[in-house]
Amino acid sequence: MPALERLRAGRHPVVAVVSQPDRPRGRGRRPSPSPVARAALAAGVPVLRPERVGEPGVAGALARFEPDLGVVVAFGQFLPRRIRELPRLGYLINAHASLLPRLRGAAPIARAILEGEAETGISVMRVEREMDAGPVALVRRTPIGSDEDEGRLAARLAGLAADALAEAVERAAEGTLAWTPQDPARATFAPRLEPAETRLDFREPAAALARRVRALAPRPGARTALAGEPLRILAARAHPGPVDAAPGSVRVAGGALRIATGDGWLEPRVLQRAGKRPLDAESFLRGHPIPDGTRLDSDGS
């Protein structure tokens, strides 16, 4: 959304938008356009919504708009060569949420937090057959806040991406967009997080567990189990120091909740029971007291 809005505000017209087909959304699960498609339609921009962008007829439909350049943002489908080379300039650009060649793949923001990276950024690259491997034209760096979760960082990076893409479009129009090939020897990868990775293993150090909580917030949330019932932790802090209890053991004092880990204590700040709204720790304990010494486990679902 920020990228579309920023590009529409520029001097180069957005001639069409390609988005995912209408999907069931909301409580009624009625088919409705994606947020990007809805915004484009409201602005009077033609929208194509094929099930697969590589299916017959899509390239021809796009060619009728005579695009000079294609811009890809979080599209999530393989783009065949006939689509990649369709614009007059012969290529598409994409803003990837990492400092390429680091963290190529579907989950660069969550992986950057999970791996304890101090900074991340946006890389504007040319879309090629190999995922996130195309040459890079622009890089925008930003530090990762010590308490910043995936949701907040993603929102910040979306703004950076919008500005970087707008600049890249201007440079492409001027003929000054220069490309630097990536060094494949420096490439690392950021695959989508698997369900097993959402579980908190309290044998790990508290610092690593706090990063996992941040990397998974606000969705899907890091999970554990309390008395056999799923429990999600959506914000937490790590406290170094000696631990005199088994990993997963709870200490409650003065409205604060701490969990023993393999190294230090994890202090949950926001918790959520299945089907309930998130609560800060003090409010959670008022409604759902946890006896001191209770053991949490990693079998929540």
C-alpha cells in the first residue's frame, strides 16, 4: 500500500496494477479484493487479478497498457520471463526487505530479528529468475530497535521501500539507474518460518527467546502452553542473571511474571489465550492467576 500511494503521487502514471484474485475476507468470508486492489480501484487504476500471473493471456493483457517499467512489491508468485521482460525498459524492479545478498527469501524481516541483526534495510533489485538474486540499484539501511517487533519493523520498512522505489523509478526514467551484481558467496537465506519455529523452548537463553517473541509478533505469535492450553507471548524482555529454577518455571511477584530459561529470565509483557484478546501481563494475571512455580511447556498450538 505505501508503495502504490507513493508511486501514484509521483509524476509517472501507474497504468495498471496486478494483484491476487479476490479472496474470502472478514467475518462473513465474502470474496473481496486485496487491500492493494481495493486502493487501485478506488483511484480508478485498472486492476488485473489472475490466479497465476503466468497463465495464458496475462502478458497480452499487460502489454495493452504499454508499461515502461514494472514494480513488484510482496507479490508472492514466480514471474516468468515473458512478464519480467515485458516493459519497454525490459525489466521489473522489486524492493526486498533486507540488505542483499543477506536474507534472500520470504521472511527477511522476521529472520533479521531472530538472528539478532543490528540493522536491516531495503534493497531495490532487478527481478530475475533466481529468487532475490538480481543486481541491486539502491540500498537504504536502518537500525533495528531493541524492542522492535516484526510488525512495527515491517511498517517502517514499507515506508522506506516506497521512497526507494519512487527514487528508482525516477532514475530509470532519467537513464541513470546503475546496477551492481550481488556476490553469491555472501548470500544467506530467510525461508518462511515453519510452525515448529513458533514454539518457545525455555531451555534456550532468555535473549534468544525474547528475539523469537519479537520476530513472531504480532502474528502468528510465539507460543507455549499453560495447563495444556495454548498461550501466546506477544512481547517480552530478557533479564540476564542466575536462574534457580527449571526452564519453563514461572515466578510471579508484584504483578510481574518471569519465566526461567536456560540462561536468564524471560519477562512476558503481553500474553494471549486462544480466542481471547491480548493483555498486558498485569491484567492477564488479575484475570488468570498463575501459581508460583507453574511449569510452561512448548506444546501450545
